[in-house]
Amino acid sequence: MFKDKLKGFVLDTLPEDFWPYQKDYLKVRKVINDSNHFTKEQMVDFQFNRMKELIDYTWKESKGYREYWSDNNFNPSDFKSLSDVVRIPFISKEVIRDNIELFSIKNSNKPYVVSTSGSTGKQFQFYQTKKIRAQDTAFVDDLWSHFYSKMSRKTKRTFLRGGIQKNSIQKDPFFGLRLSSREISAELVFEFINAIDKYKTPIFHVYPSSLYLMCKIMIENGINRPKHIFDVICFGSEPIYEFQLSAIKKIFHEPLSFCYGNTEKVAFGGNCSHNDAYHMYPQYGYTELVDSYGEPVSKGQRGEIVGTSFWNFQTPFIRYKTGDMAVLGDSECKFCDKKYQLLSSIEGRMQEYVVSKSKSIMPITYFSSIHDDTFETIKQFRFQQKEIGVVDFLYLRKENLETDISSIRQRLEFALGNGYDLNLIEVENINLSKSGKMTYLDQFLDINQFM
Ligand SMILES: [Zn+2]
């Protein structure tokens, strides 16, 4: 912790030019700036060249892709124009997960492992690099620069999320202010507001579920908003729902920025200041929406987001099925004049809440970010709630490994807090949720009555 603070302090005092991967970051900002008003033809050329480079490289370097494509009758020589993308077979988490080394490329870029809980709670791992992370930040910063023109890596932000700790307010010299809480109370909201007014960052980056809970308490208790006015409130990490927005807008009147992205970094987009549709960055990757037969959907129709990242040469994701649902919008924005594909809404996965004994609600999302080694002896997990204040943790053992039940219980109880009884239940298999969706929680209670 101290080491992190020291590092943050040093970085903060250094000019940005000395920051790690700053050249890569700036290069991406320039690529975006140079191309954001391309004509449709120019954009097709741009995407074709990126795609071609990626396909050729992957074919050469990744045995997994080479075999997978050959088995599915695709050869890079088939890719002659951008519309040939449809000849490339889709790839899923499951295919990559079972053969991660074959689908990844070993080069000298010092990759690190990213873990995410994939469909039905199975862990999914792949490789990324710090360079990819810096490049990704460039896209986020470009999006936010529509609302705060001076946006850079040094811009300070206030970050509000659900958390493992009970209460937490941390000032990080490098980053800004971090607010985090497992349970938000009125007292804590006052502390958050004081911290916001003290540090006055231009950006307020929030988990929708967390800001919603904060606003709900402010409304119920007649608490005034912070005096500080942010340049923009940026939502991330979770889908946002109308009921959340309507509560948030009663308190905060700042411009709002919405974005869609995913851990695998295969597609990214967000709103502009005049249009709430998600403008999918064509420089980030190639984004498609397909129906359950894999066919492209038409404007106004719902489909699964399929993404291809132009920047990850470590574990390439090419026509990767994300499991996230969205509705196709226009093929350009008439307000900002960008020829980007628009998605009129992102439905994502249903947001997941549990209800405590005192009938307060808590988003379960942060459990899905527990990637502790404690869980390594588990093959798969799922939460379920059938009774108020009671959460069941269903799990599958891994073969040949002793599962450490007591430490799993300890960690989960710590994360849940006092408001819940926890049952750990070993099961033989874990199916798709009752809704047929991929989820970490089967909520059997009617959650709307607690909202
Ligand atoms: Zn626009």
C-alpha cells in the first residue's frame, strides 16, 4: 500500500512524457484525432487494413487460431474486403479458455494474466500487457474529452464503487479520490460529500449501482448534493437502468457520459454530448451485432455484441462473442457527424442485487471481481437468493483439489457483512440461470419491490 502511494506520488510529480507507455497512449489519441471525421469509405479502408494486419499476424503466430480457422474453413487469403469478415468463424470464451496458451502469442511484451468470471461463473483467463492498458485508456480519455476537453492521464477523478471494505475514502496522489463502500449509510454519504468538496476533481467516475444507492439515501434523508460541480459524471463497468438514472438526476445535474466496454477489450463506445447512443469506436475494433443464428441484425433489432480488438496482439480476440446484448442504431451520428456505428442501447446482463435482512439492497457485482486464490479450488460458482437476508453460494469442486471451504466462507461472509446468512452448497452442476442468461446470481425474489 505504501509502495503504491509512493509510486503514485512520484508519477504525479513527473511530467506526463515520462510516464510509462505514454508514447503508446499518445499514438492512439492521435490515431483517433486523425480519423474521427473520416468518410465512410476512409473508415472502411482503415478497418480493412487493421483487420488484415491482425489476421495475418494471428495466423502466423497463434497455433490455436490457425487450427480453429482451418477446421472452420477460413484462410487469411479469403479476406479480400471488409465484408469478408463474416467468413471468419466466431470464437467463444469456452474455446479460448480451454486452450489459452495455444490462442495466445508469446512475444517480448511482458504479458500479464487477466482473470474474469466468465459465463456461469467459470473463470476465464487471458493475456494483456500494460501497453494495451495504456492504449485502452486513450479511448476512454477521448470519450471523456467530449465533456472535459483537457482530459489526460493526469486528470484527477473521484471514483465511486461498491467495495469489499466496510467504509473507505482514500486520496491517491496519482489518481484522485477513491470512495468505496460495502454498505452506504447516511453518515457515510456525508463523509463522501465532504471529501468530494475538498478535492474537487473534474471527473466523477462511478459504478451506476453505487451512485444510485448514494442518491437514494440522499433523497430519503433530504441530504444536499456536494457544492462542487463536476465537469462530467462517467458511468462504467455495469449496465445502467432507468430507475437508477431517474434517482441520480434528482441529485446530480452534470453532463453524463455512458460507455460500453468489456474486460476482454474487444469493443468500446459511448455517447457524445448531443446523442446518448453508444458511438462504437471503429479505431478500437470491429463491432458487430448478430442474432442467435449468427446473422447481422438490422437497425432497431437486438443482437449479441461480437467484437474484434485491433490492439490486443497477446491473446487476440477475433469475432469474439461477448454475451452482451445491444440494440442496433444508426450507422452515423448526425449531431457530431462521426461515421461510427451507433448502438441505441446496451442491455448487458441484468444487474444483480441481493436483499439483506433489513431489506436494503446490495449489488452483487463486486463478488464477480473477487479473483482471490481462495477460489482456485472451485471450478464454478453461482449465488442464489430465495429468502430475504439469505444468500446461497453454489459451487462445483475441482477434481483432484481439496476445496478450502472454511476460508471461502470467511471471505464471503466478510464481503457480505452482517445483514445476511450464508449457505455454502456443493452441487454437481451449474446451469444457465432461470432467465437463460449468463449470470452470477439467480434472484428468486421480486427485486423490484425493494428498489
Ligand atoms: Zn454523436
